[in-house]
Amino acid sequence: MVRFKNRYVLCEVLSDDPRCRQCIEDRAVGLAVRDAIGRVHGDYGLACCSISFTVKYLNAYTGTVLLRCRKDSYRLLCSALPFVRYLESRAQRYPCALNTLHVGGTIRTCQKFLIQYNRRQLLMLLQNCTNEEERQCIRKSLLSCSLTEEQSQSGDEEDDDGTETD
Amino acid sequence: MAGFADLNLPQGPDKKSLQSLLEAAAHLGYSAVALNHVIDFKEKKQEIIKPVSPSELFPSLPIVQGTSKRIKVLTRLTLVVSDPSHCNLLRSTSANIRLYDIIAVFPKTEKLFHIACTTLDVDLVCINVTEKLPFYFRRPPVNMAIDRGIYFELLYTPAIKDSTMRRYTISNAISLMQICKGKNIVISSAAERPLELRGPYDVANLGLLFGLSESEAKAAVSTNCRATMLHGETRKTACGVVYTVKKPRKVEEEETTVPACKKAKTQA
């Protein structure tokens, strides 16, 4: 059977300005990425990439974005992501940068990668903790990662050998 | 696999901005960076100062994301040469030059490019990306540079900032690719602010734009950078008499070792 194959690109939004977190929305990010593709690859690139282009998942607290595009044009998309310089929403413009974390064929692989990545981030936060209460909080969240089928943020309790998928 | 490295972080006078740059680089996954000190001979005669040791500048280095090691900071010197007499500085036995880990040269004319590829004792040859190249690359000096183990460096931050720079960057890069077939390329940023840095995966994708194949682009960020750092180290051992080895635990110890494990490349 002929099936449309997609690629899911997992990125992280990095910025200096704390107010930038508020304006991370799917429309703003989608517009910024499309604009970057248009600037770098022109009309042809923009048209190719926007065949099945959406922002599938967005987390404003951690700045994680999951984009989808067709398998044939994912290279155009990935090569244009470094050129995103600012996010614009509600007439506010904030400088930012996108860091690609993982490119996967399904949402599930990206979810698995994100779980490992967040676990590593939590461990690093644990090192820099100053407060005993914060430590307890982080330890609890690390241990209490429970597998629920419908949520996309929680981890699962497999053993911790994180293989690098990057 | 070799860790990712970014070999060009301009060294400004501000310590705090350097610290934030280092933290951004460590967060993105770079295992090694090089602080770049640029010497331009067009201005009044400048002295080559001793490189500031990174351990003095930064009391605590951030940990690289994804590993548990600290980021490695090297020192690098870039000479912008527009006249053959400027190259004499490299041949002189000035002690300060030897103290830098990596030495790069930025030739402005065709003759200097030829000299840099064939005879000069450098690790990197920078390719101008901010303006149209005044000369065309020719095959003989490029092949000689590849044999000697010299790498060509391309910057990507001007491409991110400005659209005309982007065109010059891509056209210069592609013309270089056509001559050297994608070997011996190093892509680095010249980022002055942490937001201009891009992660190694993104930089490898930029390499695809410049005409590299996917494996060559990944090598441009990892393996070739490691080879450049090793080339810089062999320069230290072959020319110096004392080879200082910093052991990870005892920092102040100096010992003379015969560099049996490092093959010194033949010097011109």
C-alpha cells in the first residue's frame, strides 16, 4: 500500500529573554519556520515543505516544538531551521534560536527521545540544586515517571541505558 | 565518534559574555571550543600577546550536554595577512605564537593563499565568506594543503545574520567544494552572542547547503575539528623542546616526554 511518509523534527527554542516563553505558540513558530524556509530556499522550497507542514506539539515551559513535514522535503526544512532568528507574535518580536534535537519517522520515536532528553535535563538540574526541597521534588519526578498511554510528557520505567539517537 | 567542536569563538574583552557563550556551547553539545584572537596587520603594528589560559578566565567550566565531561577550551590565533611580509611573523621564533593551540591564517590574495597552503606552518586556512573572493581556487595549492593536513574553515554566522552574506557564503563554499571535493573542511561559527550559536546537528545540515554530502558534513563538525586540534598539538611537540602534558588530576605537573605516540607531521 502506498503510504505517505512523514518526518517529525523535534526542536528546542533557546532564547535570552524570559518573556519569549509566553509568545511560543504554534502559529508564531509555524510562521517563523515558513518564513525562514522562504528566505533560504525561495518559493520552490516553501511550496515543497508546506505540503504537510504543521506544528504537532508545543511545550511553552520547556520550549519544545515538534514539526511535521513530508519525507521528501525534510532536508529543506532541516537546513532552513538554523536561519530562524526571531519569533513574532502579537506585535512583539523576540530573538531566539532553534536547536534540532531529533528527527524521527513517527511521533512515538520522538516521544521516546524526548523522555530520555528530559530525564537527562532533570539530572543536570539536580546537580545545580541549592535547596533540599527542590532536590526532593526533582527526585520524586525522576522516580515517579509513570507510563500512561495518552500523555506525551511522562517517562516510562525501563532501565536507564539511554542510547544516543542523534 | 569524535565529539563536536566549534573552533572559532571570538574572544572579546568581556568575561561575562564569554562565560555565557561557553554555557550555550556546552548546552548545545559541543565538547571543545577554541577562543579566537584575531590579529590584523592592516592596523598599526600589534604585538602578539601571550594567550590567556582558559583556566584563569573561567574558574568552572560547564558540563557538556549528553556527556559528563567538562567542555574543553583551547586558544587560537588568526592572522589576517594581506602582504607577504606579514608571514615572517610565523617563521620567527617568537615564543608567544608557540603557546597557542591552533594557528589560522586568513589570506587575502591569491599569492598568499598559495603560500599558506604550501609552505606556512598553520593548521587552518580561513576562507572569506563576507565578500566575493578576489581570486579563484586552483587545484595544486588545494591538493598540497590536503596532503599536508591543513583544513579550510568556513564561517556560518554571517550567513545567519544577513542575506547578501548568505549568498557570498554559499557561492564561496560551493566553489571551494568543487575543487577540494569536500575533504578537509571545517565549519565554525564566529558567534559573538550565545543566540548566534547553532547546535552541531544544525551546522551539519548547513554543510549540506554548502554542497557537502551528509557524511562529509558531519565530519566537518566533528572528525575534522579533532584532526585540526591534533595537528596543532603535533606542531607544539615538533618545534618545542619541552612538551607539557596536563594530566587530568595533577594540573601543575610538567614533564618531558618523547612524543612516541604522536606522529609529527613533516614540516615544510
